[in-house]
Amino acid sequence: MGFIFDMGGTLNKKLLMLVIAFAFCLIAALIFMYINNFGVIRSDSQADWGTFGDYFGGILNPVFGLCAFLGVLWSLDIQIKQLKQISLDKQGEELLVVIKDIDARIGELMNVEVGQTSGEPLFIHHMVAECERGAGVLGGSDAYTSFVYIAKQSGSILEAPARELKNKVVTLHRFLLLYPQGQKGGNAPVVEYYIDKISGVVKMLGEVGGVPSDVSDFFVNSRSRG
């Protein structure tokens, strides 16, 4: 019967033992009641044995029939949960394809050159590192200060990649919200990974031109709470 199997299709031995124990206890109780009322008298009469069988069958059959019916209902419930989980897994796979595509584009934007220092090129991912170091608040980084200033200027060479980076982060946030939650109700590991990965980018974008508050809260504040 389906109710003695868990959602993974594995035999639930503990529940099976409880069902068997209940059945034996019920049979023992019926035998005790019969002996207590009629005593132990051996009979060669088929009619007596027929009555004895009707006594057990009349009580046990409905009980076991009810157990079988409940088992079918439980089995259906498990199957429905399994189908729902399969649907969630498929949705997660489809979303992950989109998320990876967005992440790849963010990676390309992070490698956009923004200047040079000591003859070495600087890229946006260097600016993210400078922001996380606190260059925007503490100062002391001319390259970062220059990057923020130019990226804020409409039509500048750095404004376009900064704007696209912001749009990609906002889009990533939208798809991460659609990703199925973890088994315990929290964020799935994939979501936690991208929160940790993108939080620095969001901090930098906040100084360049800002991101929506819900996006900032999702990537930055949730990481801090974690």
C-alpha cells in the first residue's frame, strides 16, 4: 500500500511496523473478547466455525478496508507532491539557463576597461573591488573617483556599460525571485550564490547612479543578515 512508502519511494519501515502491530493488537483484542464471552470450547460443527469466521470477518474486513482506502488517499497525496516537485525542478532548470545567460553578460561588462594605472589596464571588476574596500567612502582611490564621476555623466563612454550593468542586475534579481525556494523555505543555494557574487556590484552601482531599493535590499542587506 502506498502509505507505507515515503515521498522518495522508500519503504517506511517504522510506519509499516506500526500498521502490523495495530493489526495484531486488533486481532488479539477480538480473540480475547470472544474467549471472554464464550469461553474455549472445541467444536466439530461447521456452523460454529462459520459463526466464528463471520465474527472476525464482520469486524476486521471493514477496518482493513478503511486502512486500504486511507492508504490509497495517502499514495495519491504523495504522487501529487512528487509531480509538484518535478514541476518545480523543471521550472528551476529553465530559470537557471536564463540566470546563467544574464550572469555571462554581467561577466562581460565587468571586463570593460575603464582606464589605466601605472600602464596597467583597469576594468569594472577592479572598481567593484575598490568599492568593497571602501574607496567611495574613505577616498584615496583616484581611479575609482574618476570612474564614478565619468559613469554618472550622461552619454559618457562609461555611462552606457554602467547603465547596462544596472539593467542586467535588476533583471537577474527578477529571475532569482522566481527560483524555487529551498527545502526549508529559505533561499536555494543557487540564489545564495548569486546574492554573494553580485552584492559588490550592487554596492558600486549604488554610488554610480543607484539601483531600486528592493534590488539593493535583496543583494546587499540579505547578505548582511546571512
